[in-house]
Amino acid sequence: MTTTTRKTAAPKPPAAAVAQDAHWAATRERLRARSRPVLKLTICDDDAAKQAVYAARVAELEAKSEAERSPDDEAAQAAHRTATATLAEAQAALDSASIPLRFQALDRKTYKELLAAHRPTEEQADDGYEFNIDTLGPIIIAASSLDGITEEDAQTFLDEWSTAEAQALLNTAFGVQREERMDLGKG
């Protein structure tokens, strides 16, 4: 005699009960109101501004350490305040010299459609690619840009920037598609 095991779907709670559950209703609204992830790529060609921030951070950390070791030493406290102000000024100068680019994840359906529309070449497939980076790259950059980068802009950047910088641009635009903001297992 053969016994057949039939899998049954887990019973769904009655819709009226779910609707009355204030906790779930509030949770559901929070889940529906979530925005998609955003990543930022910051570009700065001003090496002096970057070095100034680095030096100011080191000086601030040293001054902070000394101020913490000597809480009653007014000179150490003043040196820490000065170092903190110098770091803030250096950071403001760096921020002013920098170009931040922001990218937001596309909705899953759009992303999957773009991947499907840009299948890899035979050579790319042999190299393990799941899509054609050459055709999809500029499209993903433009589609996920929150700053108005066009496909033409993206293609120009990819063609004219150094390999490392073009890769950073691609990595940010593709990376935001895989950005995870969940912490599984914590209770």
C-alpha cells in the first residue's frame, strides 16, 4: 500500500482579524512606506583637501586622547576644541570640492526586465556574466541616478574616466540594487 503525503498551505488568518490587528496594520503601513535603498558615490579631485582632512583627523584624535587623559588641563581641552574646529573646517572645504552622486535601487520588476533585455554576449556568458555590462551599464546608471545622469552622460563617463573610476560608478549603480537593510536573526 502506497501512502501519499499531500502538502497543504498554511491556513491564512481571517482578513477581518488581520484588519483589526492594530499592530499589524501599523507594521504593514511602515513596510509599504519604505523607500528603496540609496547609495552615494563622492568624487573629489582636490588631493590637498583630502590630505587636509586626513591630517586634521589625526590631529583631532591626538588632541582628544590628550584631553581625555587630562580632563583638568585647560590647555589640553583648548587644543582639542581647536583641533575639532580645524577638522570641521577641513571637512567643509572637502565637501565643497566634492561631487556627490546618489543612486537609488530600482523596483525589482524594472531591474529584472532590464537584466532580461541585456543578455550577455557569448564571450561574457563564458566569463560568468549574467547580463551585458556594456549595454546595461549606462542604462542602470541613468535609471538609478537621483541626480539626473542621462544614459549619454553615463556612457561618456564610462568611456572617458579611468578604469577604476568607471568601475566605481558602475559598482555604485549596481551595488544599490543589491543593498540590504535587513538584520535577520535579531529579535
